[in-house]
Amino acid sequence: MTKKKPSTLVMKFGGTSVGTTEAMSQAVANIRASKLDWERVVVVTSALSGVTNLLVESTARAVRGDEVFISQAETELVKKHFELAEDLIESPAQQAQAKQEIKHLCADFANLCRAIRVLGEATPRAMDAVVSLGERLSVRLLAAALQAAGTPSQFIETTHLIVTDDDFQSAHPNLEKTEANIAAIIEPLLAQGQVPVLTGFIGATEEGITTTLGRGGSDYSAAIIGATLPADEVWIWTDVTGVMTADPRIVPSARTIPEVSYREMAELSYFGAKVLHPKAVRPVVEKGIPVRICNTFEPHEKGTYVISDEDGAAQVLQNGNSQIVKGVTAIQHQSVITVEGRGMLGVPGVAARTFGAVAATGTSVPLITQASSEQSISFSVPIESVDAVLDSLHRAFTEELEQRDIDRVWATDEVAIITAVGNGLQQTPGVAGKVFSALGAANLNVYAIAQGSSAVAISLIVATKDAQKAVQTLHHFITS
């Protein structure tokens, strides 16, 4: 008879979920409650809220030679972590051990910053060494707090687990080598009934040099651990109850979306829903492992499950029109730049040169649209990048502008990108017409429209003054 595989859960806690005594106490309670339902639990933690920003600022001040700021930052780090240790760890011996390790790591931080001050620059490798200290500090506190509450646990720095390349500040993991480390280090702890508490955000090269995983790094760590164990589910604990149908600050009636597909999550995240970075969940989604986004402070709420694209498409077919559009997002502070001219018609390479000029400024382009006549290309950029992009385009097309092959390159006033996201957009006829009819009925003017190749999102440009009304109008449309 084949022995049943034990159930395995990975829980990741963000900075606001561990940043105060109350938050970390709640995180401990959530872990202990989950341990009753799951045979094996692995925890991944971020740095305490605000700590990573302080570490980044400290490196910038160190480059400028600000010794006073470095000393103040060291004092602040020690104080912040000592306070949690005193509140959460009752055993004098355990508390003294945690404090000793905290003080040692904070001294390492100050020494690294002083080395940067002497050199006068912070290399990506040095930055990773400094900013990784936030997770290295918090992991010790959370593991000790679990032990103090009666749950056997062991902290582990993921420099011993996650093997990456040497692309510092945005390292890429080697899942095969990471899986071998997980088997050798984590599996024995789980077999003993312990809860391993792991640092998020960081890994190491094969030579053991500390790296970080970039934006959404702690979520990414949880997904890597979940994929390589493998886990049955990965839960991302944050300070909001899942993914919302809209920003509740704009739409007070916004509600939690019970399930989103990976593709929907990617579109929602890119266009303004900051709950979860799509890169962060890719390793587990590709293995068919569900991801749940839940609220640390409302643990009984179900939150949002991120499911596979195939399951999301099947859900639309099953539920029909009720699942056409799931969420509406907004990106503010944009401008639309247009390159137009009758001489562009049929001329190859204009688009490549346009976006080459934009790329030369280091500017990201969220939305692109082009007239079928090929006489204009329009795209959005952040409002603060407009002058640099216009200058770069004028340099790139100097000759064409002089010859009037390109009539002008110009930018709008500030605008907003409004995006409706849902798998139903791909499979339901007439949705776009209904979306724009709703906006027209609300007397809202749309400047530009774009639909991605994923076909799960429609984006449109409106004036900044109309952004809030547009989001509210579309939210009413999808929930009515």
C-alpha cells in the first residue's frame, strides 16, 4: 500500500505582517492555527516594515559620507528589533540569544556602510549585502517567537537554500540546485515536526555570495520554496484581504475577488493592483500549486486564490457572464506621446526607432496603440519622463522632422490608464462595446484604447480629472 504524502503548506508573511509586536503575535497565531490542519508548515518572512527602506537609504547616505546617519540607523535597527524580542520572547536565555545575534548583525550593517563610505560607491553586490540584513534580522525574531509560543521551529537563511546567478539585486534562481538543498536541509526538519522559518528575498551564488531576488523578492522566495518542496499550497499573508475588484480608496464598495487566473493576476498587478507581483508566483503556478493571498489580521477571511490560466478559462465557461470582468485598475500620472506624419506610411523601422529612442532614456512604456494607416504611433509614459523622451525622439528623427516625413512629436497633458481585467473578455462577444457604452453614458471621453495579446485586459486612456469616475463607472458595470 502506497503511503499518503503528508500535506505541506508554505506561508509567507510580508513586512506589515511582522512589523510590530501585535502583527508578529498575530503571525505566530496564524502559523500555529495552520499547523493544526497541515502536517508540514514552512514559513518565509520579509523584513520588518520600514527596515528595507532604512537599509537602502543608509547605503545612499554612506556613499555621501554621512557617518551620523549610519550610526543613527544602527541604533534604530537595534532598538526596533530589541523591542520585539522583549515583547515576544519570555525566556531570558532565548531573549539574550536573540538580542546577541541582532546586535551582531546590526554591527555588520554599520561596518558594511562604513566600507561603502570609504569607497564612495555602493556596487550591486554591496547593496545586496546590506539590504539582505532586514530579512536576516526578522527571521530570528519570528522563529524565537514561535518557540516561545510552544511551536518547535528553526530559522534558516536562504543563502543556504536558494542558489542563484550573480545578477545582484535581481538574481535568477537555479531551481534544480535549490531543490537539492531543500531536500537536504528542510526535509529533515519537517520530518522532526519543526516549522522552518526562512528568510525571504535573498539567495546566494554557488560561491556563497549573498544575492537578492528583486521586486516581490519575498513572495518569489515563497514560490521557489513551494515549487521545490513541493508544497500543496502557498499562502501569502499581507495587510489586505486578497485582490480587490478596485482600489477601495476610489470605490468603497470594492470587494475581494475569490479567484483570479495567473494571467489575470499579471494584468492586475501591472496596471496598478500592488498586492502581488506576477513574477513572484510563477514557479508555483507553473507547477499547478494554488497561491492564496490572505489578510494576517483577518485570518478567517478566505482572500483570493491565484489559479492556473486553464482553470481560469474553464471557470468562465462554467460561470458565464458573471465572470466577464473581475477587476478595474488605474495608473495615474501618465502622458501619451504621439509620433505622427504622412511620410511614415509603409516605411519600415519607424516603430523600432521610436521605442529604441524611448529605451535609451530608461523609460517603461505601459501602453502602445497605432493607427491602422501607420501614420501615427502613440504610447504612454510616466509624466516625469516626458521631457527626456521627447528630446530623445527629436534627436532620433531629426532628418524626418526636417523633411516633414514626420510632422510632429508631441505629448498630452497628464492622463490616466484605466484597465478592465477578466478572462471573460477573451471569450465573450460584445464586451468592449458594453464597456465603452458605459463610459459614454457617463460622459467620459476616451483618448486611446489598447487590448493586449493576452486578451484578458482592455486598457483605455482618460484625462486625469476623469480617472476616478471612470473606475467607478466600470466597477458599477462589472458588479451590477
